[in-house]
Amino acid sequence: MTVDKIVRVVVGLVVTISVLLMHYSNPAWGWVAGIAGLSLAQSGFTNTCPLSFTLRKLGFKEGGCNQ
């Protein structure tokens, strides 16, 4: 898996799990989904993402959407 795919999977799981926790547990979990969304928007404008930086340092291969 490439860095881009891992980032998308992790963020998708974070949002999905936080929405489920918000529905079944406590509405405060909505903040997690909101922060994940803001982080995605920020990375779109600045082209920086802490998770992708960490994955690159760990040796995961770089790749675009079509790889």
C-alpha cells in the first residue's frame, strides 16, 4: 500500500468510527470527525499531512492515486 492509500483508509476509518460512537455513545465524539475533516481540508491547501510525513519516515512507498 502506498502512503496516499493508507492516509485515506485511516482517515475514513476515524470518521466512520467517530460517527458510530457519536450515534451510539456520546455526541461529543462528533468533534473527532470534525477535526479529521478540518485536517483533510488543511492538507489540501498546504500539502502537508502529519500522518503521511510519519509513514514516509517509516519507509512506506510514495505513490499517486492510480498506483
